[in-house]
Amino acid sequence: AQKVTQAQTEISVVEKEDVTLDCVYETRDTTYYLFWYKQPPSGELVFLIRRNSFDEQNEISGRYSWNFQKSTSSFNFTITASQVVDSAVYFCALSEARIRDDKIIFGKGTRLHILP
Amino acid sequence: EPEVTQTPSHQVTQMGQEVILRCVPISNHLYFYWYRQILGQKVEFLVSFYNNEISEKSEIFDDQFSVERPDGSNFTLKIRSTKLEDSAMYFCASSVASGGTGELFFGEGSRLTVL
């Protein structure tokens, strides 16, 4: 069965600090996809990144970077030089490659507070 | 930019009443989903829908729930007789492809409050 664990329930950092959100996943499939979504206080789910299981290259997008390590089943997310607008709940998610749907399973989320 | 739209944004209902939540997926998408998020908790999969039938449903999606695509644009979630524990944010999502290759686009959610 697939499972996503975000051990950090809540993190607070001061603005401009770097912060890493941890994500550990479980799946029996060899082909799968990992995601990060952001949920700001307004409540919508904002897609940040999708990574397939065959691509272990780290990715950087502005202040955001992702570290995918298959050996430890982890897909961690780092925000560099955090800003108050980064305050949100961040969800890591997993999708097993299926023909008939794109069901994704979310972790419980990490609530990130960026303090001014 | 195309988006998934949901109505209503907030609905308050009495326990035992029927509720229909509506979603308009992105027009060229073929796969549709409903997710639920109880306040402060994680986003939970309810059901996926493809080719006018349910592809998969979770344990949460019991006989009180149903989904329908009544026309070419709407995708609805019906809760037949609401319970207090149905209070949650309900997210509709759609994707153009399956197998994890299609990005899920989420709507802004419909908040349901059952009194």
C-alpha cells in the first residue's frame, strides 16, 4: 500500500532562514510520481512540483529546491531565504502509475510559519 | 489560464439534508476526482471518475455519496443524507492524462458545514 509520511507537523522559522520540509514515502511500485502542494491560508491547493521515480535529479526553482533520494524513499523540499508569504501548509503526495486514474495520496502536511 | 471551478464556495446545511457540490473541470481533461479535507487534517481521496464511471473509490465514499457527470461540463458530488462528520472542504480535481503523468488541477474547494 502507498503511504506518505510528513513527520514535521509544524515548523516556525524567522524570515530569511532556510527551511527543509521532510517527506518519506512507501510504495511497492517501481513507477510512481511524487508531488508537493502548497495550501495557503486561503485554502486552495497550489501545485509546486511533480517528479517521476526514474528521475532522481534534484530540482531548483527560484528559492525552492527538491531533493529526491530513492535509496531512502525521501523527497524533501527546501525553501531558501524564506519569506512571510511562504507561510502555508505544505503537502507531499504520491501517485502510483495507473491506467485509469491519477489518484494521489497526500501526507498529513507540514504547517510552516515564517516569522517576520 | 484554464482552471477548475467549484460551486458553491461555502454551503451550510442541516444534518440529514441532501447536498450537491458542483465542479466544472478543465475542458479537455478526461479524469475527474473528488477529495475531502476535514479542517486541519490531510487531504483525503474520495473517488476518481473516467469514461462516465467510477475508476476507484475510497472507504470514505460509502453509499451516501455519489458522483455524476450529467452533461459535458459538470461533475457533481452528491451526499444523500449529510452527517455532522461530513463537514469538510471538498476539492474537485481534473487531469488530462492518467498514470501519474497528468498533473492534477484542483479547484478552490467547496466548504460544507453540517449543523
